[in-house]
Amino acid sequence: MARAKSKKAYVCTECGSESPKWQGQCADCKAWNTFKEVNLGPAASPSIAAVNKSGFAGALSGIQTLNEVDVAEAPRFTSGSSEFDRVLGGGFVQGSAVLIGGHPGAGKSTILLQVLCHVAKEMNALYVSGEESLQQIASRARRLGLPTDRLKMLAETSAENIIAVAEQEKPGIIVIDSIQVMYMNGVDSAPGGVAQVKESAAFLTRFAKQTGTVLLLVGHVTKDNSLAGPMTLSHIIDTQIMLGNTDDARFRVMRCTKNRFGQINELGIFAMTETGLKEVKNPSAIFLSRTPEPTSGSIISVLWEGTRPLLVEIQALVVESQLGNPRRVTIGLDQNRLAMMLAILTRHGGIFTSDQDVFVNVVGGVKVTETSADLASLLAVVSSLRNTALPQDLFAFGEVGLAGEIRPVANGQERLIEAAKHGFKRAIVPAANAPRKPIAGLTVIPIHKLSEALDAI
């Protein structure tokens, strides 16, 4: 019987893209000399007899019509943190694989140690460390004042050995810190390589699915804040969470970028304290620390993050350009969208910024992923250009169309109520988002066009 040939491929060590042959430059990430040969194992080509022996009948017996599938909600249990549960979509789902990424020092190991110490009170929990020694983790736990009598620890980097221990201990939740240092025997790659990360994650996830164990993987990030390793890692796991810093070093932002069991783009805010990461009950208060006196180029907008409103300050600075090509710089906003907004302001507002440098910033490090900040961004630009401060009790939201119309946004009523709770008195919003019943203490100015908003300020 002829031996099956080993299947090989060339994989980019930067982004994980595959190619059947070696390339000097990666077509996806544009990196040079990053393709490495990877042994994918023997190519499987079972005979017809072998397939018949396994039987098609077994596979066919598992077929169901869609209405026969059980749609009962997957059982969940809490992490002990309401903000973490919010990002997860309501808590941990049994048998799910969660990947948590972030820069060094963001607090990934800290928050997971806190979570496992809490969960260990109710179920068997296992923390696997491949980077830190158990003495370092124990020292951190004592410094944070965490209960350590129930949590089981393991220092190991072999995925096979970890599963062997897990089969004996039968934990309900496992933390792997981190996936980049795990390896499997027989995989032709060094730990941290594309093949090792891919195979180790798939092996651990398969065990979690079969046993109903919650699997938490810690992942490293690259310089551009993307997850290190192959892109297939994001497809293997069920939930992907990024933990990052804000402009204020005391706070951390946790955002869900993928979730098969809940809402994506859900946001959780934590404060880094001497006793670990503490959830922030009122995130809007963090981003509303404005100067006592009104200043030009500043206005409040209300974003919708996941399942709740979030008040943020949008600042703009408009100065005369000293260059032939004026700059458009944004932090937290899409730069191309700002350029489009300025063109709309010129065409339908009669305000020219073609000879001005325009800088727009979302205070606090929040990244705007929706269009509701269009109107507030333009009003901040006009305020800075005219050097006229807007009232501090004023806020605005709404999408600006290319024809100068102000389009409504989702959850307008909830945004207005949230702003009123924080003491804001006046609102400039799309006419379609105007409340049907008056909101106590809030004066709403409904508008249809950009020119009406400019008249209102």
C-alpha cells in the first residue's frame, strides 16, 4: 500500500494567510519574507470501502428538519462581574470558547484570575499558565485579596498534557494563558507559530465542545492592535473580546468583536485599582469630565454601544492650514467619513473648510462605530471655526446624509432619556427621533436639514 504524501503549504507568519507556493511578499498584509513552509500532515484519501465501513447511514440518521431542532437557550452562568457578563451576552455559555486579547499590561490575566477565583466557589475551575510561574500568580492573587483555596493551578504548555489533566479533574471552566505559548507534538512548527497556534486552539476547543467546558484563551496582539497568529483563530472560537486602555490610564475598555451567543460591539468599562479591575456602573460619567467653563469646539453626543447608550464628548480644532493640502485628522472617528462630512458642510451649510486643518477627537479613547455622531462632529467643527462655545447643557446626535438631510438613528428615545438623567437640558436631534411625549427637564429641537441645525446653534 502506497504511503500517503504529506500535505504542505506556505503560511505567512504575520497574518496567517496560506499559499500553495512560496511568495516574497504576502498579498494580504504586504509583509516581505514572512512565508514559512508548514507541514499540514498526511493528506487523507480514504478508500471507498473505508467510507462504506464507517457508513453513510450513521450520518444520514443525524439529519433533522429545521423545525425539529431544539432552540432552547444555552445555559449560562455568571462570571461574577456584571460588565464582563454584559460583554459576553449574559454570562458564560457551557462549551463555548472565548478569546481575550490585549496589549501587555491591559489586565487580561488580572480579570481572568478574578473571574476564576469567583467561579471556583461554585464549580471546579482550572487556571493553566504557560508564561508566568505559579508563584507569580499566587503573589498577584494575594495582593488583590482574592480567595485562593478553591482554584486549581497548572503550569504547562503542552496541549495534550493539559487535556489529560482536564479529563481527570473535569473542570467546568479552563483558562489558557496564553494560546501563543501552547504546542502540540507532531506539528512541524515552533510554539507561537501559525501551525501550532491553529492546531492547539482547535484541539482545546474540540475538547471544550465535547465536554461542555468553558474555555478562555488569552491572546497576544500585534503593533496595530490586531490579534497575533493566524486569522483562523478568530473562526475557531465562539467569542472574541479585546481589552484595551483609554486615554485615562485608570480605566480599561472591554469590547466584544465576535459573539455567537450574544450582541457584538458590546462595551464594558473597568477601573484598574489596587484590588484589581472593578466594573464601572456609570460609564458615561468617565467621558463627561469637561472643563468648568464652556470652550469652543466641544459638544456631547450619545452613542449606542451594544445594548445601552453612552455619552461621549466630541472635540474639534479648526486652524488655518500652512500646507497646500489641508489635513484631516481623527481619533476615534473614521477619517474618510469626516472628509465627507466637511464636503456636506460646504455644500449644504455654506461653511468652507478647504483652507483649514481639521482635527476631531472622541474624548476617552472610545471608537465610534456608528453614524449617530455625524451631526455632533459637524457642530463641533463649526463651533471651533467660529471660536464660539456651545452651551454645556446641549447635546446632539443624528446621521447626516449627502443631501444635507438629518436622518434618524436607532434607539433615539433611550438616548434622550439617558442624557436627561445626566442633567442635559437641550437636544438637537433628527425630527424622526423627537419623543412623542415630553421628557421632563429636556427641550428637544427637532430638525430635518443641516441648515436648521446650524440655525439652532
